[in-house]
Amino acid sequence: MVSNHTAKVVILMVEGENDEILLEQYIDEILQNKQTDYHFEVTVGDVLGNNQHWANAENIVLTKIKEVMNTQKYKKSDVAAVFHVVDVDGSFIKHGHFLVNEQLKQLNRSHEYAVEDELVYSESSDMKENNRKSWQLKHGRLRTLSTRTEIWSIPYSLIFFSITSEHVLSGEIKYDQEAKLDVIDAFLNQHPTVTNFIDFLEDQKLITKANPWSVLEKSTGFKRLTNKNCVIDSLKVLE
């Protein structure tokens, strides 16, 4: 990135390391010739999936923003934008698609998606109910945040992958972190530039000109879809 007298911070909220790695290469390409020196602060964790019913979606995000600012001693005016990248998980899957498969205990998995059958299995009835409630809460928070363009007067964008990033990119869902990273590495090798990436999303019909959240809401929850192109568009207009 080219640096002059101006520096700004972009906060990138991701759920896992694989999302950070996927974004990093494309972000560097877009920002390398900007007049402003942009520094990225990354937070990792599924902050929308917790089961605390009282936790307001905007307050959850604002808390993370303030944590970054307090830790790094940033002023509010230093923050140029917040990009919040999430996996929607099972939060758009309808109740009747949840079943139990106790054999998952042998695989040490709490749940597993059967994409072709459009079902999600949990390792016990209690886990099924826990997953359903957690994803129901996440669904409500996603719907709230999807309509927000600012949090605390800071530009905010909610970016999603349905069901997970590797599901969108490869059509498969991985349960091991190393397997997730392998998918991301292979994808970046095959699509190393921003143009390659956008071409892939368009060719595979993984993005839509309609409201992507409305499309996702009307689906069964298993549709491969993302609005990650919005990150690219937002970064391109930064000075």
C-alpha cells in the first residue's frame, strides 16, 4: 500500500482464520495504489451465534469496534469502515429440516449438513434444539444488521456466505479447520486476482443483482450465495 500523510483503520470482523485469508489477498490488490494508507485490524469469532437472548445485534458489533479502538488506542475518526464477514450456518434452514443422527458422536461432530437432501443432522435431540435456537437467534441478528449501513456513525457492511465460505466456493462443507483452509488455498491459487474472483462469482451465479438477503430468506437455507462482491465494491471507492 502507498503511504502519504494520511492513515485510516478498517476493522475486519471474521468468524474464522479462513475468511481472513480469503479476503487478505484481494484487499491488498485493491488498496495497493490508494492515496491513503489503510491499516486492517482483524477480530475473530462468531459473535452473532451466542445464545444470550438479551444481546442486541448492533450492540454486539459496537462492543467489538470499541474493543479494537481501546486496545489499539484509535479515535473514532480513525476508523474508515467496518466489514463484518459471517457464515450464515443453519440460520436460514427451516425447522422441519432438522433431524438427529447419533452416529455423529463417533465423528465428534455436533451437527452435519446433508446439502443434497437439504437436511441438517445433530448428534442428539438436545443438540438439535440447541443448534436450532442458536441459529434462530443468529437469523434475527443477521436480518437486523443486513439493513444497517452504519454502526455508531461508522460505515458498516455485513458480508455473508451461505452456509459457509467453503460451501460457496467449492460446493462442499468441511468440518475440520485444516480442510477449510485447504479449500481457501486451492481457490486462491485458481483465482489469484480480484477480476478472477468476481468472474467466478458471476459465472457460478453466486451473487445476485436482487437483494441477496431477500433471496436467501426465500430459499431453503442451502442455496450457495454470497454478497462478498460488496466488500470489493466498497474498497474500490475508498480514496
